[in-house]
Amino acid sequence: MAKREKPRALWPTEAAVSDVVGRLMEFWGFKRNMGRVWTVLYLSPQPLSAEDLRHALQLSSGAVSMTLSELSRWGVVRRVWIQGERKDFYTAEVQLWRMISRVFNEREKSEVTSAIEAFEDALRKLEAIGRTSPDPATRARAQLQGERIEQLLELARLGRRLLDALVSTGKVDVEPLARFLLGQQRS
Amino acid sequence: MAKREKPRALWPTEAAVSDVVGRLMEFWGFKRNMGRVWTVLYLSPQPLSAEDLRHALQLSSGAVSMTLSELSRWGVVRRVWIQGERKDFYTAEVQLWRMISRVFNEREKSEVTSAIEAFEDALRKLEAIGRTSPDPATRARAQLQGERIEQLLELARLGRRLLDALVSTGKVDVEPLARFLLGQQRS
DNA sequence: CGTCGCGTTCAAAATGATTTGAACGGTTGT
DNA sequence: ACAACCGTTCAAATCATTTTGAACGCGACG
């Protein structure tokens, strides 16, 4: 039986930071606990077990299990083997940018892409109306809506390009992006 | 009594588009109805009354009122006077980029900024521990956490720079940003 | 004035999301 | 084979958000 430290309460800074990250992630569309669990792992020198996390964050066993498996699905947490331990242990992905670009790529991009498709679809239908409707008022309205939707579509495409740029920049490292942004700045 | 068209059901494309935008906005942290209401206004040739919206989207009077006032607070919808009408009418802000950069600037930025402050705060506390704790293990741990939090801080600052870049680019027009992104691309 | 139409507010209801904890199934060690 | 231990699952419970609709206040009109 290896000697491991007992589940210990979080330091105040750990609690504070994981809370902040939890909030950010929640704001960002994930569950708050995902952020908190990830942060505790990220700040821990050693891998932690589900039980450690349960104590650190006062969660039920089910919650920990579900949160960890969700985090694993996003690839931001890894399961590690610890010699002579029965339990599973976990570590956080420490390559922050890799995490983020994966999320951008999988989550945001599909969101934006499906919006783009819907806009294109609507445009096609409106064009059909513009060509076939007998009523001039109807045609005019279709025309106007087409123009507006075109704008939305352009914006969505811009968004997608931005995501692509971020992700492809980030694939390697955050540096180039940072340099670009610095160059962008007024002073 | 001016002649105005009766509240009319949405065209299928209008319904579809407002739904998509509603989803995007929800995903994005707003209420779905905000997106839907905005879209209906955006696609309408004339300003619409609260009642029109109520019919178009099947909302209660209260919901329409609250949604419109929230949208007004974000400056994405404007109230307009229509000659000889008792009711209030509304139009959508059509400068898409202006809307978005306002949201970035007010909402995201404050989120990121407060995270940055919290990280800085945590760092200060950890440094104090690193200087004063008698226990070497504690000092080592504080050291490590400091490094990790430093990373988070750097990332948050990068995010803020990105937001600044977007917003300042967008203040004028979307064009420059678009050009930059195109230039960025691999081919 | 009194009434009507309209917009707003807010408590209550509905809906939606998250969390719990007990039950289950698999594994290890005896 | 059994007991102890762990992780997972999922229905039920809790908690948070959103929506409703009735009550109110204001201004316009007769």
C-alpha cells in the first residue's frame, strides 16, 4: 500500500482560481463543475483520484464521474495509471492552447457551419419565391429579406474564417497569434 | 387611422432564420427569444409593434416587452415613432458588426478582465506563501501553482488583446478584419 | 372625468439544467 | 467464492432560468 497524502482541502487560492475558471467556462457554455475540476487537476502537482476531487470540491461521486468523463471526451483531462493503485487517477491537459483550439474546432465551428447551411437554404427558397411569385409585393419582400440574410451569411462566414485562423495558428503554439495581435495594436 | 397590414404569420424562411439566429444567440449566452425577436425585426421591411411580434413568435405580452427592453439595452433594437400610431414600433439595428463589437466590448471584456484580476490576485497570494512559508513542500507547491496560474493569466491577456483587436477593427467596418483574415489563410 | 388601449412589472408557474445517491457491474485481493 | 472497493448509470430531487398572465399606471380620446 503506497503512501499517498490524504484528500486535503483546497488552498484558498486554489478554490478561488478554480471558481473563476469555473465561471469562465460556464459563461462559455460548459458546466461550471467542468471548469472547477479541470482547474484543480491543473493546479495539482500529482494526478488526483476521483475521490480526491470529490473531497476537494464537495461533489457527489456521480457528479465527479460524469464530469470527468465529459472532460475526457473533450480531451482536456487524461487518465493515468499509478503504479500500485487501484483507483484511477487523472491529470489535466496542460497545453492550454491545444484545449482551446480543439473546442473551437469541434464546438463553435459546427455551430457556425450549421448556421451557414441554414442561411444558404433560406436564400435558395427566397430566390425561388422571387422568381415565381405572381405578387410584386411578395417579390419585393423576398428580395429585401434575401439581402439581409446575405449579410448574416457573410458575417457567419467571417466568423468561420476567424475560427479557422485561430485554430490553425494555435495548432502549433500561441506565440504567432500573440505576435500578430501585438503588431495589430495601436501603439 | 392609417392602413397597416394585420399581424401576419411568418414566412417559413423567416421562421427558420429566426430560429437559427435564436439558437446561435442562445449558444452565445443570450436568451433565445432575444435572437428570434431581433431577427424578425431585422427581416421586416417595416418597423413592427410589440403586438406584431407577439403574433409572429407566439409570445406573451410580458415576454415581448421584456425581450424588447433587453434588446434595447444592448442597443440592437431601436424604438421608432410612426406618424399617427399609438403603439410603439421597433426596428433592428442593421449594422451587424456594430452590434457584435458592442457585445464583445461590454460583455466578454468585463468577463475576461475580472478573471485577469482574480488571477493576479491569486498570484500575489502565492508569492507571499513562497516567501514566507517555513515548509519547503508548501513552498514548492506554491511555486508550481504560480507557474500554472501565470499561464492562465497569459492566456486571458491574449484573449483580451484579441477582443480589443476585434472591437477596434470593427468600430469602423468589418472589411479590414476580413482582409486580414483572408491574408492570414494558408492559400 | 371615465374608459380604452397599450406597455410594463412581477409573483407564480413551467420548463430546463444540474446534482444527488442508491443500485449495479466489474476487478482485486483473501 | 466472497468481500471490499470503485466507477458508472440513471431516475428522482434540487436548483436556476424563462415564461406567463393578471394587475397596474399612463396617456389619449370621447
